[in-house]
Amino acid sequence: THIGARGMGEALLDVKQYVTEDFFLIHAHHFECGLFLPRLLAHKEKLRADGAVVIREEARTGSFGIVRLENERIVGVVEKPESAESGYRVVGMYVLPPAFFAALEKAEKHHYSFESALNDFAGKAVIAGLKTTEQTITLKYPWHLLEIADYLLSSLKGSSAKTAKIAASATITGEVVISDGVVIEEGVVIKGPCFLGENAYIGTNVILDRKSVV
């Protein structure tokens, strides 16, 4: 993107010349997007819509972009509404047509020009809302790093590097990743999911009980 881009809208305009068909737009922090993109595309095709957006119901909506719905169709988008009552927020995964760029070019250039353009486009085109109740990852505030860690650990697949040194009396259960150079001493108990980074040292009789990163 060009230096000085004010928000996602201006950044997206930088790639307009390369977009000739429907495209996915995904916020960079969405580790779990592989679960949703096939469903998003299928939902768009099912409703014969021009585009589709993943949305999730929230009890308090003041920190998110919120959609107005008519059945399964999005008819408006409001960024960080003054009212914090419950509603459906934009999760940050979209499938949109090239025609969306026309609305984006007309939008006033500011940090939320993308949301303004999406609101305008929703009044002219059919944008489907794919509702989900599943966990979605948002890196918006510092404490969201804890949710990201939990998500990554929940999908962990255990492995053990050949250079790791593990005492015979150590007990390891569940999904545990043991990286190169790890030393696990006598009497250690590890219950996964757990990730042990390179050269981590786990001393005698230490207990690591689920969702640990060392």
C-alpha cells in the first residue's frame, strides 16, 4: 500500500488495477479465515448476492462496525455506533465484486472510508450476511493476544524434535510441541495443549497444565 494511506479503503484502492473478478478481503489477524471463506462464498452463491460478509452477534457493539439487516441481507453499515446495544458486528472477512471499487472511489477519504463505501454499496447491491456463533479472532486491543494464544493452542498438533532431551520419568499427555534444544528434567508433568519453544528448560518436578507457552 502507498505511504500515508488512511485506513483500509485507501489501501484497497492501491490494488484496484489487479482486481478483475470477485475477491476476498480479510483482516490480517484472522488466523481462522480458512474455516469461514468456503462458507462465505457458498452463502453468497446460495442467496445469489453480489457480495457477502461474516457477521457475529455482540452484546455491546460500541467498538465495532455494525450492520443493519433485513432477513439475511445487509442494508447498512455503521462504524462504532454511539449506541452500545446488542447487534451484529462485522467480523472482518468479505467477498466483494469489482463493482465495489466505484463506491470506494466516491467515498470521502478518511480512516473509515471502507465502511462508508460498504454502507453505500449495500444500498445498491445485494450483500449477504453470514451469521456465525463460532470463535473469531480479533487483534484490536492488547488483551486479545490471550484469545489468539488460546485459539492457536486449541488447534495444536503435538510433535517432538530429535534434539530435545526428555527424562524417562517425565509424563507428557495431550498435544505438546517440543522444539529443538528443549530439556525436560526428571519428574516433569506436562498436560497439553502446550508449546515449548527452542532451548526451553523445564526443571525437575515442574507441572505445566494445559494452554502453556514456554
